[in-house]
Amino acid sequence: MKSTPGPCGSSWSLLATALLLLASTETAFAHVRHGQAQGFLSGLRHPVSGVDHVLAMISVGLWGAQLGVPAKWLLPVTFPMAMAFGGFLGLAGIALPGTEVGIAMSAILLGLVVAREARLPLAAAAMLVGFFAIFHGHAHGTELPAGESGLTYSIGFVMATGSLHGVGILLGEVHRWQCGRAALQAVGAAVTIAGVVFLWIAIA
Amino acid sequence: MSWPPRVAPRLLSGLLGVVAGTLWPTPAEAHLVTTGLGPIYDGISHLLLSPEDLVPVLAIASLAGLNGAPAGRRVLFTLTVAWLAGGLAGYFTGGFVRPAGLPAVSFLVIGGLTAADRRLSSAVLGVLALAVGLVHGWINGAAIADAGREALSLVGIVTTVFLLLALGSGFVVSRRAAWARLVARIAGSWVAAIGLLMLGWSMRGVS
């Protein structure tokens, strides 16, 4: 009597084939791009790790929300570009005196304009934000950990900064309600006080 | 207006540093991905996994989209053909060196123009697409030759460039809401900022 392979036999042959294929593995062409992911994560983390940076970024968004369109979008466009210019100066080895004082002053003044709902002309607002962004970029944009990718670090750094502006704009949407306006002014005052503390630390 | 005595030399040396850092030819790391699925898929994966190529493609797609459908069509074909031509030139001319800062310049220029959101003539966009395609294509082609891989990878790269451009510019063109245009501008400002930082890194010899 001729035996026919049953389902069990088919499974064994499949398993044997799979084992044979696994056993005949070729050399892997592992392509490792060292520092790519770490660079991105370092850049993403860096702006969030400094309270001074976070407060300034969010204040820009809050102020933009208070001023409304087009400042709401222009300020977050201005800040990253001016910040990158500051980072570029730092990378080029061009010293910027009083960087920490500038960062502390940015918190004081940005907090103040939020607290007072200051309505500066658009160009003046952009210049104020851009001026202080240079200090932030100079201080923070160049701190690449060794062995990590400068490109992905920069991508993460800029994305995190822009996202902080976005958070500020979203929070600033409470401006449309009376209690929200008061809350924003209180937040602005708190940022100013924090800025004074930063200034004290920078000078001391 | 006269500069204070110490500022002018520093600015001049900084400027020279930028120019030298941008144009100085350095051996580049060949970032070619091996998928195990053949050179075409290697090329596709390379483009999708390489921010130095992917970001300018998406940014120029956005810029073209902001300038309307005719500009989108012009950039679509010009950039793709230029990328292929540059890639073939890079592949066959051998000698894998590249001006280290040029990809950073494409980030800076494309991102800056997108953020500015000025109406550009079709000719200007065409020249920009030509330059970007030739530079990035040349770097890709030279990297493929340097790694001893098949030129067919270029087909994968260029096909992906074409598809991303078509989808990206088409998406931006079809957006009518003002906020969508603003999102494109903000993304452009981020790209320009990244380019400026890349330029600084290239001066320090960091990729």
C-alpha cells in the first residue's frame, strides 16, 4: 500500500526547509549610521532641558497669540531663523559677549510684554524676538555631544524649539476669554520673575 | 559707516570660513542603505532614510506648490532630470569628493524662499531645481560609485524624488486654506534654520 504524506509530513518538510534557509544565512550588510538617532534625540531634548529656553520659547508663542494674526505666525518663523543664526555664529567661533545675560533678559522682556499685552508694531516685535533668539541659538545650538550627527541634532533642535512655540500659541488661545487673559498676564509676570532669577544667577 | 577695529577682521575671517567650509571638497561618508532587495530598493530606502536628501526634496515640493501648479510641474520634471543627470555624472566621474557645505546651502536657500513666500518666476524655480538636482544627484552618484554599487540605485532614488515631488507639490497646491500656506512657510523657516546650523557644523567638519 502506497503511503501518502499527511498534513503532519507537510509541516515537517516546511520546518526542515525553514531551518535550512536559516542555516544558510549570508553575511549581513549591516548599515549603521552612527549617531543619527542619538543626534536627533539630543537635539529634540536639548531645548526642553533648559528652563530658560523653555520659558522664552513658550512666551514667544503666548505673545504671538495675544497679538493675533499675522504676528502669531511671524514670530515663530522669526525665532528659529534668528536662533540658527546665533548657533551659526557660535559654530563659526564668533564670540557673543553676555550670552547668559541676554538669555535672562529675553525671559524678563518677553514675560513683560506678555504680562502687559504689549502691542508693538509687527517689525519691532519681530526684531525683539529675533534679537534674543540669537543668544539662545549661540548658547544652545552648538552643544552637540561627541560622535553624534550635526544634521540630525539640528533637525531635532529646531523641531523642539518650533514645537515649544506651538505649545505657547495653543496655550495663548485662552486669550479669547476674560479669565484667560488674566491668566496669561499672570504667566507673563511669572516668566519675568524667573528671568530676574536667571539674570541674578548669570551676574553672580 | 566704519566697523570697530576688531569686528571687521573677525567678520572677514568668519565669511572666509563659511566660503571655505562650503566649497572645501571632503571625502563624504557613503550612506547607502542595503535592503537586500536589490539596487532599486536600496535607492528608494536611501532617499527615504537620508534627511540630507529627503528634506530638500520635500521643501522644494512645498515651495513649488506655493507657487502654483505650473511651477510644480516645472520643478517636478526639472529636478528629477537634473538629479538623474547629476547622479550619472557623479557615478562616472568617480573621485568621491564633495563640497561639504553644499547640501546645507540647498536647505538654506529653499527653506528661506519658502518661509519668505514670495511669488517666484518659473525660470527662477527652474534654475533652483536644476542646481539642487545636480548637486544632490552628483553626491548620490559619486557615493554609489565609491561604494562599488550598481548605478541602478540611482533609478530608485530618482523615482522616489519624482513621486515625493509630485505628491508634495500636489498636496500644497490643493490646499486652499490660509493656515495650510502658513504651515508650509513655518516648515520652510525650520528648513532654513537647519541649513544655517548645518553650514556651521560643516565648518567644524561635523556632518
